[in-house]
Amino acid sequence: MRDPLAEPSDLIRSVSRALRVLESVGRAPKGLTVKQIARRCELTVATTYHLVRTLAYEGYVIRREDGTYIVGLEIADRYRELVTAFRGPAAVGESLRRAAVDTGWSHYLGRFVGGQVAVTAVAEGARSPYLEDMVPGFDEGAHATALGKALLATLTTEQRLRYLRDYGMRPFTTATLTSPEAFEADLAAGDRRGMQLELGQFRQGVACAAVLVTPDKDMERRVVLACALPASEMMTSARVVRAKLLTAARAVADGIAADL
């Protein structure tokens, strides 16, 4: 949702409209006609036609034989570039993959991107439940994930409350914490434990743990490492999980430091 009060005075409307077209096409995997795009974007058909032709020329949308448009392969190229930029040095990705192979648990890196908690890298583990939402760029549910908790724990109380107020505390499951008071108590317990933890708060039957990799005065340079595993396993192996996470976090931190 765009905030109309935040619209820049020098907004280039043709660019803004093209992005709206691209977003609409992206949300429709079966494709959209120019008239459908125009209606969804609240644009004239003539304007939409010119925008779609330009996006098709650049490879960001593809026209199919039935006249509908779908997203183009250039989007995949931009996504790969995003994943590489988010992940950082190749050594970081290798450390993630090694941790996932050694433990069987999926591992995730996260940091603040534009002030929001976001997943920035993923290495799938063979024994972890698949979490289709947890991909690079995912920026929801910080209050319900261990990754989000570990990052929010680095903020002041006032900053944290503002974040929760701005982005909400959606109940992903019946176990999700939905009050700031309960969330603060949970973070305090995580600090005492030496890792942030959630059991079935984001996805029923799944647990996640997270530790801080790199503290920094600049919030956008803070990095956390998380792993996901069956909730039943977490309940019997929390100390083992913490030890393995800290070992992997040191390897990731070394990879980040080597690139500085």
C-alpha cells in the first residue's frame, strides 16, 4: 500500500505507472489483456498499451499468442541479482550451505532492509519442514519468526514498539504473540537463553531459533542467522541447536569480515 502523503514532489509518473503495470501482471500468473491491466491500474487503454509495449521491448513482460501478458525473464535476472546482493560474499553462502548440510536444518540470514526485517539468504536443509514464504526478500511476520525477533531485539524499546505498531502483529497461528507486552517478555527470555526462539508461532509444527551474527551501530548492517526444524525436535535439542547456530554464525561473520 503506497502512502499518498509520502509521494515525492519529483515523482516521474510514467515510471510509477510502468511499475504498477508490472505489479499487476506479476499478480496474474494466467496473464492479463491490455484492457484488464488498464482497469486494474486505473489507467487509460492507450496509456497502458504504450507502457506494456515498452515493458515487452525491455523483456519485463511477454505477450502470449492469446494476447495476454505475463512477466518476462528479465524479472528472473533481477531477482538473481537481488539474491546475490542480499547474500553478500560467496563465502557467506558457502557457510550457510555447509550448516544446512551438516545439521539437516534450513538456515536463513536476515537484516534490516529499508527499515524492515527481511530474509536475505536461504540454504534449505533436508530435514527441515519447507517454508515457502521464507525466501530472500520476505519481509513479513517479524514478530512471529526467530529471525525477526533477533533483529528487533537489537532495537531500543521505543523503536521496537514503533515497528510493531507500523507493521502489526498478525496472528499466523494460535501461538503467535499479538501483544507488545508478551513480545517484550519473549525477547527478554531469548536474551537470557542466548538465542531467540519461536515454537509454532509462524507455522504450526515448525520451530525456529536465531542468533546475532554482526552487531553494528548502523541497524542496516546488523545480520542474524536463523534455522528451522520440527518443533518436536527443538523441544529436546535446544542446547544443541544453540551451539550449532553459534558455530555457523562465527563462520558467516568471518565471511562478511573478509569482504570488508
